[in-house]
Amino acid sequence: MHSPSPHPLVELPIRHLNRGDLVPCADLCEDRGWPRDEHRWGLLLSAGTGYGIDAPDGKGLAATCLTMPYGADLTAVGMLLVAERYARRGLARRLMRHVMETVGDTPLALYATEQGQPLYEDLGFSPVGRAERVGGRFGAGGPGGPGGVSSPAPTLVASRSSVTTRPAAADDLQALVRLDLPVFGADRTHILARLPAFSDRLQVAEEHGELVGYAALWPSGPTEVVGPLIARDTAAAQALIAALGATTDRPLRVDVEARHKELLGWLAESGLEPLSRTTVMTYGIPDLPGDAARRFAPLTLATG
């Protein structure tokens, strides 16, 4: 009896991912040379919507994609991954088209690798910016260095301002939301409310009792990631990173919006080296909403 030929990969069904898929998602990250990051996947699948295609060989997932909604005005796209054994067979394009059809007229934003950018451009996305990934052992720039930092400390006063930092408290959430909204131009309460449990440390910056910035530190493989990083100015951003860097002996990683050259220079002097570069791209809007001058680093490139 003749058996039917298998369906082409691009006809495999797309399904919603859930927390039961954490291990297969982490396996797929590892397959592509990324940290497994089950911790990050847990946050993404609880606050966003994951899509997956099961591998036809029965071994985990063939491909994934994640969307993070910010009200009706923006959806971030990330974690578009295809298993190496199924690469270059149309699965990434299939998932992206599915996402675009699902969100309808809602504008999209994402961070594209050099390899992924041609696909996104072909789908109608436009480049609007860049992010620089830096990483390494954090050590302050030395006396007279940027921000006047001589050594990292849990609470730091930058010489150019009266900014201080402290660990975030439970009653800071509303102030964080008020600070975050104009910076990102979208309501991210569902993300911010999860930051205390997700982060190893959540730090806020203040001046004269007013909240002027915040940053989180969370684990990713052997490193600690700083993000999101929202600050009134570069001095406040430096103070937050120095405070967080003082709490860990693991290497730091930060994805800094490339327009913040002063901060990137300070990070280089503090021991962090360039690792990679991504392109910020949008679909349906000419640029990211919000105040780019105060948006120093995203939570993760998967969420914006």
C-alpha cells in the first residue's frame, strides 16, 4: 500500500506555546548557540504569546516566535528561531507571516540580527536604529573617568549630579510605570509588574526624592544582563549600571541603543567589549514610540 508523502515543512501546523514548552524552547536556543535561558522564556511566555512548530522528527521544536503586546499601539516580536536541521526551508518566513496576520493593523517592532534582516526587509520592515551588545567583567573607569566613578558601589553619587540609587521597593511600581510610559510610549505594566520576581536585582535612581531611572539585573547563562535601563540622562544610567555591577562577580552584558555613545564609551572604559550588533526595525510606524533619549537598553531584544 502506497503511503502518502510527508507534508512540506512550511505546511506544518503552528501552535501556541506554554510553560510546558520551556525545555524544548531552551533546547532550541542551545541548538542555535544561544544560552538556554529557561528563566527568560518563563517571563516571555507568561507576559507574551509564543508560537511554535513542532519538529516532524518528534525531537522538540522546529521553530519558535514570540510576540509581546503593548496595548493596541505596538507589538514587539522576538525569539524567531529555527532549528539548524530545518534552517533555510521557509519556517521563519511562515512564522512571521502568521504573526503579521494575527496582529492585524497593530504596528510591529523587533531587533534584527545581520542574518535575519534581509527577511524582515522583504516582509516590509524598515530599519530605524541600532543596538550595540557589549559584555565583559565590569570595573569602573577610575578616578576622573566618565561619571567620576572610582569604584562600583551599591549606592553611588555621580559627580555631575546628585543622583543616588537604591534597591526598588514594593511601593515603587506605580512610579516605575509613570516613568516608563513616556519613555516607551506604551503601557508596559504587565512587564514591569513581573520584574521584581524575574530579576536578581531591581535598582532605582533618584534625585531629590524623584525617581529618574531604573534598571534590572537578570541571569542569562554564565552572564548577568542589565535591562531594561531607563534613565533621565547618561549620569543616571552610569550610576545604575555601577550599582548593579557591584552586586555580582559574573560578567555583565548590556544591549545599548547605539545613539548613547557617551554611555558606550564609559562601558568600554569599564571593561565591557563589543560583542554584536542588531538593527532596530519597525513595521507600520516610522519609528519606535516614546523618548529615545531616556531609553538606554531594552529588557531583552525579544521584547523591546
